[in-house]
Amino acid sequence: MQQEAAQRESEELQHVQWRPRAVSGWRVPQLLWYLVFLQPIITEVHLRRRNVQFLFIRFSAWQYEGTDKLWAGLVTTLCEGIRHHYGALPFSVYSVLGNKPATRQDCCQSEWHCRRRVCLGLLALLAALGLGVGLLYLSLGGHALGHSSPSGSLLKVFGGAATTLSGSGLLMAVYSVGKHLFISQRKKIERLVSREKFGSQLGFMCEVKKEVELLTDFLCFLEIYQRRRLRVVLEVTGLDTCYPERVVGVLNAINTLLSDSHAPFIFILVVDPSILAACLESAGNMKGTADNGYLFLNRTVTLPFSVPIMGRRTKLQFLHDAVQSRDDLLYREITRKPWLPGDAGGESTQLLAVQAQAGTERGQGRVDAEAARRIQEALFCLHDERDCLYEYVPDNVVSMRRIVNTVPITVRLLQQQQGDFGGPTPRQAVAWVVLANQWPCRLSWALQCLEDRQQTGGAPEGRARLWDVFRDNSRELHTMTKALQNVLDLDGDPELFERFLGADFPFTVTEAQSLLRCTVNLDHSIRRRMGLIRAVSKLKPPSPPKSPARDAPHAAHRANSASRAPPSGRASGQAGEGHHAGDLAHRGKLWPVTCALFRPEQSSPGGP
């Protein structure tokens, strides 16, 4: 936007002779003169101007989360940013003596019109003040010479009255300017918000609207004075971390500020649309209005822009920058003085202590050097274009920094566990960090299933793949999607997970168990929750106890049936076959219903 403004400024200066005016430094007295004695006129020349200046103001909704009126914080931030950019004195003078820009229908090209009333009023006050001072001087001069007459007293009365009236008018103007100078719009709005009785009335928004209109008129005045268009760009961030009612208030404030078609405001909402839509739908005061949060956002946002997916070169550059900007976790004090005991022993004892400490430091230095080399190797795999690991890193810069900051800790813990630097390689360590960051739910499920099989004595071999463990138990995870919905939302693309563990990084059970002890970016509460849900789902309800009184008639009936049974085995066999056929017919009636119930599961990925 700044480049666009500079380009438009240079193009506009090639067609016109005038130069834009500044509003700082020695130009401030000239600006004050225009504010008091001249009225701007919106002409056709001004409407055709294409040069623009952007004023950027940042509003973090998270900073005002504790207040009940978050939207009031938005308005106060806007007012305070403009006041700070242009100075408190020009805005205070405009609030007291300024006039709203006028529009003329004639062909007059003059952008300024002399305010005759203000000039005549000021001249009248100054003349009255001078007349009053002169009359007082004459009356006091005659009294000093000893000539006391009724005319002298009359001059004194008229002179005092003229001086008092004219002086009070000037003092009131100065007092009003000073009041607006020390009491800003932000303090006014904060006082209105603090009044609970007034805040619940309809006049509260009316007062806020007046302050916004005053701000808009002041910016329009500056447009004509500076000879360029002004646009105030308000960047709203952190809105998706606030309560639903606060989100609704900020959106209503934005709609209020944009209700004027000539308002020079541009709002940039940096939010997650899914979270914002859910906040709108769950807000109590939006029931019936925002049942569909996406439709409400479409009516509010006039230029939607979704950040596209990063390309390969951009992602590699971001990963390289994240690696280069990290803090070195291997820094140690090089100039550390050895500890020498005082009078605890002789010179030989001190010499042995120094030699032992030097040997320990040399050993620790070798360990740190090897750890630094492995960390650099692991981090290089992240932004190496010849490696496929960067494809699994998300496009989110925060996730990139989280992965980059986790890799050194994981490598050092792996080194602490295996002092001979055996076991998983640095590439496997950084791949495991990416796996835990991208698919915490699926990885926790595979680890939990592996732990349960070890506890029951049916653990797979160490060379078995972790993907095979997950695939064998994926059907059970499908039945728990409702209970684990919030946790499953943390995972990334399922197809990438299959390619990650099945082809590019086929971790074995032994490697997974070794890396699990060094994992710090995986929430273990997810695995405990899965273990509890899985244990409860395997519980079977106990069969009800049988009553002896109810079993006696059934036993007698079975004895009578046995006594009436035919002696030939063929008849018994025919009866058994008929009973078996009836049972098969009964099962055949239920079989299509069972297929209908389980057809979705059989067609699910990974099913038989």
C-alpha cells in the first residue's frame, strides 16, 4: 500500500503544479490559521485527485479482552491513533472552532472560503477589548489627576463591562481548546462506558457516533489542506481469541464506523473464519440473526482474501529464516574460572582438582560439539529442498517456529538417553518432531494401542512398522470419532499421514519407543484419554443372576420333552435339521439389516 501511494504521488505531480502540504514542523501555524479562519470546499479538482496517503493503526483485540465494551476499545484506539499522528493541538482547535467542509454545485474551483462570521466576531471582540482597555485607561488617568466627575465613573463602568465581556469570550475559546487538548476523545468514551445507566440507553451510541463524525470531518479537512486523499487503515488482530459477545461487539462497531459512505476507514480483519463463524453462531445476542456465521461474515466483509498455500520456494525460505533466527541453546560460558579450594589442602590437592575439572570440561565440550553438529544436521533437513521433509511442515509460521524450537531439545534429550550417539539419526529425530506436531491424535492412538498390546503380552516385534499398528486398529478409532472429535481436529491431512509413516519415514516399534522418551511436543493427556475410552468400551455388562424358582419349570419341561422324543436317531436328526433350518431362516431375515448398518464401515479406508 505504501508503494502504491508513492507511485500515485509521483504520477500526480507530473500533471499538476502544486505540491502537497505538510502538517508538522513549521507548517503547524499555517494549519491552525486555516482551521480558524477558512472553510474547506469540496471541489471537482479534489474529487479527481488520485494520490493517497495511508495511516496505519493496529488494534489487538486481545489487549482489551478484559473489558465489557471491546468495541469501545476499537473506537478509542482509532481516535487516539489519529490524534497522535496529527497532534493534539490541531484536532482540539478543530473541535472548538473548526467548520465542516462544504460542497458547492457551481463551477467555482476555489478550495477555501473565508469565514466572515468568525473574522467579524474576532474583530468585534478585539475591538471591544481595545475599547474597554482605552476607557479604563482614561477613567484611571482622570482619577490620577484628581478630576473625579460622573463622566469618569461612567467611562470606568463601560470600560470594565467591555473588557469583561470581550475578555471572557476570548478566555472561553481558549478554555475550550485547552479542555479538548487535555481531555481526549478516548477519555470521553471511557467516561461514557463507565456510566452504567447511560451506557444502557440509546443515547450512548449516538454520542459515540458524534465523535466518529467529528473525526471524519477533521480527516476531510486535512484531505483538502494536504491536497491528497487520506485513508485510515485499522488492522484488527486477535479477534478469534475473544469471547463470542466481544466478537459481535467489534463487528457492530466496524459496521457503525463504515455506515457513512464517505468514511475514510479501511478495516483489515486478520482472523480465522471458522473460529469467527462459530463465535457468531454461539453468541447469545445474535440468535436469529447469525444462525449461519459465514453468511453474516459475507454481509460484513466487502473484500474477502484468503491467504493462499505457500509454494515450495516460499516455505523453504520461511523455514530457513526460522532456523537462522532461533536462539542458540548450546551457549555456554567459555571464560569460566575454575574453582580453587582455599585452605582445604596443599598445592598438590589443588593441582589435582584443576586437572580433573579441566578433563571434565574437555569431555563436556566434546559432547556439546557433537550435539551442536547433530542439531545443525537435523535443522538442515527441514529446509533442504532435496529432502521431502519440508512437504509435511505446515504453512503456518507459528507451527514452523514451534518445530524449529523443539528440535534442539529433542536431540539433546536423545543424546542424554544414548551417550554413544546410536539409535535414531538426526533426520529421524526431526521427522518425529514433525509427526508429533502435525498428527498428535493419530500418533497418540498408535502409541496407546502399542502400549495396550505390550501390557497384554501380545506386543509386536521390534522391527514391525508403526503404520501397521495404526492400520490394524484404525477401525476401532473410527468408532470413537464422536468422543475424540476435538482431538481429531488437531490432526493434519490423513493422506499425508499415511504417506509419512508408510513410505517416507517408516518408523519401527523400537524406534518409536526410543523416540517417545525424548518427545516434548506431544500432549500425553491425549493418550491417557484414549486409554480410558478404550478401556470403557471393552467392558461387557454382567449377565443377570438366574433364579432357582424360574429354572425348575424349565427343567421339568425339558425332561418331558426328552421322554416323548422318538427312539430312532433319524427322526431326531430330522427334527434337529428342521430346527437348524429354522434358525438359518431366522438369521437370513436379519442379515440384510446387519449389512445395511455396517456398510459404511466396510467401505471406510483401511477396512477389510
